Amino acid sequence: MLQPQNPANADILVNINGELAHRDRAGVSPFDSSVQNGDAVWEGLRLYDGRLFRLDAHLARLRRSAEMLRYEGYPGEDRLVAELKRTLAANSMRDRVHIRLTVSRGVKYTSGLDPRINRRGCSFFILAEHKPPVYNNTAGVSLVTVRQRRPFADVLDQHIHSCNQLTSILAKMEANAAGADDALMLDTEGMLAETNATHVFIVKDGVVRTSTTRACPEGITRAAVLELCARHGQRFEEAHIPAAELALADEMFVTGTMGEITPVRRLDAHEFGAVPGPVTARVSAWFRELTRDPAQGTLVVD
């Protein structure tokens, strides 16, 4: 699924280390670790009526990722929130906005891989766009199972929410070549992991099931769905799900900040029934209600 260009984003201002600049004139040093090695961590945030949904959870995951990579000179949460507010105000944004917040290891004094040549602390970048959910939440999306696998922590810990997304790009290229919207990725043991961009849920005999996080990040939207299921008495479980069980599901849906809750209409050659299915529709309605709850967001636009 190719995201269309939005003319509303033609002249947005982006934030580079606290400096606001037009998107076409913003600059990042070629010595920055994000450019040199993809050595950066990121979060996708969504703005609902002036509030960033579960901002505290996103900032906590961002910091954990940076700590796992032993970043030094990490900017404080207060600074990041202040700069998020400045960026949104400068762009007159209040709703239907997606933000990519990135923190890198920072600028190196010479080109190279060794973290010891980073002496100036972290860099941060804030990109806010007018962007409603990117998937078709009515018609659903198509997935294809790809060869590219998600590794375990002994190869690359997926709990590091890294900007180095080469495995996702390779998976997406496979999906594009197959004419599918996105790629369904298994772990190295052949169990469900996630897609190239979202977490995956299936529904079988009234039970909502999703993979463990041994080979995928602990998603913020994923966690919200599990909480909603518990709150509303919907049976659910986290499990190692073999690939062979996926096409036997009654329903399938994917979750993420970029697209919220999206039904899957087809996996490989298997067409699912009604889209969205009844359980998917209920979960989606619960999630929409959750995003409207002021207690679930941090007010950043008055």
C-alpha cells in the first residue's frame, strides 16, 4: 500500500535539536550516528484533539531503547515534550497528526562505528505530519508471508526500537513484488512475529490471539488492545503461533500507531470472511473510544 503525498505537508516545519526549519531546508550532519550507522531509536506518536496518546508509555520505550544501546547525553523527557509542543504549535496542528520522534547517539568527531567517537551527546529529530490512519480500516489489507525473518535477541533484540529497519525494508520489498499491502513475518522458528510495520492478531473460536514479543517490539497499541480485551471480558492469549494456524483463523487484524486497528482481508491465497469480522469490529470500536478518553493522552496543544 503506497501512501499518497499530502499537500498539507508541503511546508511543514521540522525540529532538529530544537531548531525549527522547513522540511526542504532542514539538515542533519553526515557525521550523525543516524546517518552513519542507522544508530538511532524512534517512536511513532499520534495526536488526538490536542493530546498525544499514551505519550508516557512511548517516552518510556524510547528511553529503554536508548539505555539498551548505552546512549550518553540523552535529552530529558521534559525537553522532548517541550519541543513536541513547539513543533505542533509552529505547524498549527491539533488532530489527525502522526509524529516521528527520533533520538540518535549523536554526532561523531570522525566517521566510524565505534561509539567512543561520539562525544557530543544525543541528537533528536521531530517530524510531525498531517496524517490520518494510513490503512483502509473498512476494506482491510492484504498480507503475504515473506522469507525475511524476525530474529531473536541473541541476533538482534527487537525490544530496541531501532531506526535500523533493513529487515523490515527487505520484507516490504517482498510484499510489494507480490502485490500485497504488507509482509507477514515469522520468527526464525517459523512462529508468528509481526508484519513489516504492525503487530498481528488472529481470532479463532472467539479467542483473540497474538504472538509473544520474543521476536517483535512491545507495541503501545498492541498493549492497549490486550488491556481492552481484559476490560471487556474478551478472551485473549499471547502464544507461539505456528504459521500453519494463521490461515485457519476466523479473523485477522493488525495494530499500530500509524494505522490503529486494521482488519486483514487476505493472507497469501486465503480470503477471510466478513471484513471487519465481529470481534475485530468490537476491538476497533473500543480502541476509538479509548483514544477519545482525556486520561489516555497528554495535552500538548491548548
